[in-house]
Amino acid sequence: MAERRPQRIVEIDHLRAIAIVTVLFVHVSSGFVSRGTPGLGVLYADMFMDTLAHYAIPLFTLVSGFSLALGYYAPLDLRTFYRRRAARTLPPFLVFSVLYSVGRLWRGDVSLQRAILDLFTGRAEYHLYFFVVIIPLYLIYPLLVRLHQRTKGRTQRVLAGLALLQIVWWALSLVVGNLDTLTVAGYTLSGGMLGLVQFFVKRAFVMYLFYFYLGICCARDWETLKPRLLAWRKAWWRPALLGIVIVALISYLFAVRFDFVRLPQLLAFALQSVAELLIYTSAIYLLFLLANLLTSKASFWSALSLQISRLSMGIYLVHVAVQRGVDWVLGALNLIPATLVAYRYALPITLGVTMLVVHALSYLPWAPTWLGVTPARLSLKARTCDEAGGEGRV
């Protein structure tokens, strides 16, 4: 098996940290305009932040493909590869699916039958759908490695094909998501069964296949790719142009959503899928530049980012429970429904408390197995890239 100690690429650690912070941002801010009648400016700001911040899961997926390709490449010992992927992925998924299901039953949110169904379909809590995405990608990873080997020199064509597949599937998911009923092989689906189908269409691994394969390609050509990515930023107008493109595309999505622009539904869905692909890939490149900046200079923020990256699996698993506790406290202080004060402080409070909770949980028995975090000292001392040490997460 072509397996080696993965090279430490600190930019990937920082990108992982940025992704997990963005996930928390999306979840914490989701209720900001959920009540009252906000003005058009507030609606635009909310949609802008929400749309832009949804690069988090594509970025997570890209980082996963990148990290795998650093440590596992052809020839693969399939039995060892799948055993290690299962050991790293299934225990956290199953443990926290059970815990969140018990919580939903205790609060009376769902019936026992629904809780059991959600337990085995990745819906025990809304954020656990990432496992529904990443597990199939792990399963087909050896096929993607073989594809990468056999298409050397044609990487851009393969990526273009995967991007097209993803765009078509995303447009299909939008169509299916707007159906009230669906007839399949003579059977009409509605209600809960239709909701289950819509969930799996929307969360299918195909939706993120482009980003996962892009991560594999970047990892295998990193020595030559990184200088090119950094050289591209030397002309300041290029990153600035990407920022303008992002703003323009989100403004277009806003105009379509609120009927300032009217298009046939299928065309609107297709254009939305293209726009979101361009938004996320542009944002990921700009975030790489930020990650490189954090890597190049030791600071409190770079040290904090590395700690967040180290705790990222645990933060992702635990943050929803912590967020509910923070919301309860804000409600007790009459800051819920969301106010500007609550909105400004809910994210850092949730992140800080979640980090402390995960750090404490990491000292429990078998925590690396069910939490995905190894116990270590929680230090925010500024360190250089070389001092950060450790090995890449694979």
C-alpha cells in the first residue's frame, strides 16, 4: 500500500479551521431575521452572508480529498484503507447520532419510529448530513485515484466534467425539492417518504464530488501548484475581481429569489447551480490566500486557527448542543429573538465554549475513537509554521 507519513501543509490546517468556524457562523446566524419584518437591506445582508458562508461544506470536502491524497495513493491496500476510514468515521457518526436522537426524544420533538429512521439515515441532527456525503466519497476514493492516474494531462477536462455533473445534479435537487408529490415506478411519494427522497437527492455525494476530486488533484500537484496560486495574487486586481464576481453573483441570486428577475424555473435552477459553483470556488481560493497569510507569520490568530483545526471533528459534532445552551442563556437574558448584541457575541461565545467542551471531552476514555480528537494541551501561544509540528490529519 502506498502509504506514508503525510507531509505537513499548514495552509490545509488553517482552511479546516476556517471551514468549521464558518459552519458555526451559518448555524448561529440562521435565526437573525427569522422573526419580525426585516427591511430589504437586512434581507440582502442576510442572504449575502448565508450564501457566501455555504462554501464551508465544499471546503471541508476539498480538504478531505486533499488530506487523503497526501497519505493514501496508488497502489492502495483496499482492506486497510477501508478499515481505517471506517474506524475514523463510523464511531463518531453512530455515537452522536444516538446522543442527538435521545435528546430529540427527551424533548418530544419526534416519535420513536421517526427517531429510529433518522438515526440510520444521517438525520438525527441537521449537521450530521456531512457523514452522508463523506462516507460514499470514501467508498469511491480508490476509483477516483485510478481515474486520476489514467487521466494525467487531462485533469482540467475531468474537473470540467465533474463540475457539469454536479451542476446538473444540483439543478435536479432544486426541482425535486420543490415537488409536493413524486411518482416513481407507479408509486406516489408524499409527506415523510418524499422528504426522505428529497434529503438524499440534496445531500448526495455527487453534489460535492467536484470539490473532493479537486482536493485530490491539488494534493498530488501541490509542489508546482502552490507557487502558481501565490503568483496569481501578485496583481492585486485579480483577487479584487474575484471579490466583485462573488458580489455580483450573490446579487443575481438575491434578485431571482425576491422576483426582481423572473426566469423559467428550470433555467433559474441551472443558473443558480452555476453561480454557486463559481461563488464557492472563488471563495475557496481567496481563503487559501488568507490561510497562507496565517501560515507565514506567527500570531495569536494563527495559533488559535491551528487549535480549532486540531479540535475540528469534535467541534463539528458537539457545537449544535452547545449552541442550544447558548441560545437558552441568551433567551434568559432577553436577547432572543436575535438582536444585534446577541448576533455579535453568539458566535465567539459558541465557538469558545465548544472548544472548551471538546478539549475536556478529549480526556475521556477512547475519545480519539468516538470524538475524533486526541488530548493535548490547549495553547494559544504564537508559533511559527515549523514549531507547530505534528502531522497532517488524514
